[in-house]
Amino acid sequence: MAEQWQDVLDHAVAVAQKAGKVVREALQSDRKVSTKSSSIDLVTQTDQKVEQLIIQSVKETFPAHRFIGEESVAAGEPCDLTDEPTWIIDPIDGTTNFFPLAFLLIMGVVYSCLEDKMFVARRGKGAFCNGKQLRVSDQKDIHCSIVATEFGSNRDGGAVEKIFSSLRKVVCLPVHGVRGAGSAAINLCLVASGCVEAYYEIGVHVWDVAAGALMVTEAGGVLMDVEGGALDMMSRRILAANNRHIAEQIVGQIQAFTPQRDDAPPQQQ
Ligand SMILES: O=P(O)(O)OC(CO)CO
Ligand SMILES: [Mg+2]
Ligand SMILES: [Mg+2]
């Protein structure tokens, strides 16, 4: 990636710090929670405030840049990923657990604001946490591996059945353990950091995973679809792992289903 993007990355880190401050302050006061696609798909005033803060800040400095933002899409904005410089924004990932935020395409920033951990990745230049380079686990044995996943916000009976069935099969491989940070972005950072060997989930959105996915590949890991093909960022399905061998063993256990794509035409939504 050309050095021309350094100013964009610097801006992303600065605005993430600013947003983190807003989130930390909101933890003391913001308890006004609304719902989106279902009763457990939550949004707070802080999610909306932080997304606007980020978009306004970027627009002032980079007026030609485009945005895909979780709360903007929820409000009816299109989810179009083109070749134009585009910020993919999840103002707070893991609203249920009140966690941090994420960004972009050729660079990714995930700020875990309660821990003050700033994860940064640039394509071809590595992934870092507070300046320290990240490397995935070198574990090759699935039985010694820890797998992260989430139950998601889909409460459709068929989907829940498949989520439980997949998890049961993964647990009984057996794996060493199962974790869930409550945030897709943080789960991906855990893979990148070598804290867990793999993470998979069906039902996430592009803004949940865009930044963390880059963190994983830049730390030496692999990404694929939960059925083993190439990762499709708009498909709402992701499997990340420290290596292909571990990933393929998990693929064999997953009962996949197909949520509506993030880039589905509005009339289908
Ligand atoms: O809290 P959010 O942004 O809805 O994200 C969830 C998944 O959709 C946790 O990753
Ligand atoms: Mg999210
Ligand atoms: Mg969010």
C-alpha cells in the first residue's frame, strides 16, 4: 500500500481514540437502548452518536471518501462496496456488552476502549496492538485449540438449531475450549493475537468483521467461508484461523445457513 494512505490511518486512529472517550463516558450515563432487526439486536444513542462523530470527522478531512456505517445502513443508507476509498464503520461492536469499534478496507483499526488497546493493521505491513506486532498461534493440533464463536442475534428456530448443532460438533471434536468475547471485532483480534486459534460466526455484518479480518491475515492467519470457499465480505459468514489445517477441521463441523446478504437490494430487506 502506498504511503499516501498513512494520513488516513493516522486519522482513523485519532478518531477511534476520540470515539473511545465518548463510549467510556457513556458507560456512566447512556442506558437508553432501542432494538433493530430483533429484540436482542440492540442500538443505543451512543452507537448513533459515535457513528456520526466518525463520519463528520472524516468528511472534514477527506471529503471524497465514502462510508458504510452500521447505523446509517439501519437508517436506510445503501451498503455499496465500490473501488472508492470507503470507511466501513461499526461505531460500537458488541452493543450488548458495550464494547469498541472498527473500520476500513486496506487498513483496519479496532479500539478496545475499556482496555485501551489499539489494534491497527495495514495490508502488507502487519498487524499491531499498541505498537507490538501480532502473530497468530502456531498450534497445529485442533484438540489443543481454543475456538471463539457467538450465538448472534438471529432467533429463528432453524438458524438457532444449526448454531447449536455446529457448536456441539466443534466442542466434541474435541477442542480444548470455546470462548466468545461478545464482539466479532475482538474475537478476530484474539485470533490475530494468538489468544485463540479460530473464530467463526454466521450472521455477522461487513462492519463487524472488515477491520478484524485484515488483522488476522496481517498476523499470518487465514480467512475463509464457513463452508470452506473464499471469504465473501458481504455474505455475513466468516471463519478465521491461525492456519488452514485448523480452519478446515472446523469447516467440517459447521452446519451452514445463508442469512440475507449485506448488499442485498433494499426491496428484499
Ligand atoms: O453490537 P453489534 O455492532 O450489533 O455487533 C454484534 C454482531 O452483529 C457483535 O459483533
Ligand atoms: Mg458490530
Ligand atoms: Mg455496532
